[in-house]
Amino acid sequence: MKEILSDELIGLEVEVVECSDSTKIGIQGKVIDETLKTLVLETERGNKTIAKKDCIFCFDYKKQAIYVEGKMLQSRPENRIKKARHLSRKWRLPKFFFKKK
């Protein structure tokens, strides 16, 4: 499911599965904004800003649960979408980055 890297994340449901900040683990909601280094999630308790590089996310993408390491998403959304194919070749993505539940 490498295509998630070249797709729009805004509007997707997401959960923080792992994070260096243990208080952010388990936060789930809808992505309402994306910047170079963060995702802004709309949760039941308000909007939460999550750093991409520190987390592993589980996205509900095309009715599948897809795990993505935040480092793979760390760029401006418009640049990430343009360069996703190049990034996947450059980094030789292991399959565990994109697990299905």
C-alpha cells in the first residue's frame, strides 16, 4: 500500500500506535490538517497536534488498516505527493511499514 504516501491524508481516520511521547499513544481521530512536521487530528477532546517523526500511525485507508512510520510522511504534503514514487525507490520500503490488520 505504498500509494498512501502519494495520497491526501486530510480526511482519513488515524490512530497513533507508537510514539516517543507515551501520552500520545492511542490518540485517534480524523486528520484535519497536515504540515511539514505535524498532523492535526480532530478528536473527541478537541484538536491535537502530533509530530510525524516521533510516531507510527495506523490509517484507515480504503477500508484497510495501514501502518505507516511517521518519518515516511515527514515533508510538505504537496511535495510528498509529487515525490512519493521516488521516495519508495530511494528508501526501499520494507513491507512491515505497510501492515494490514
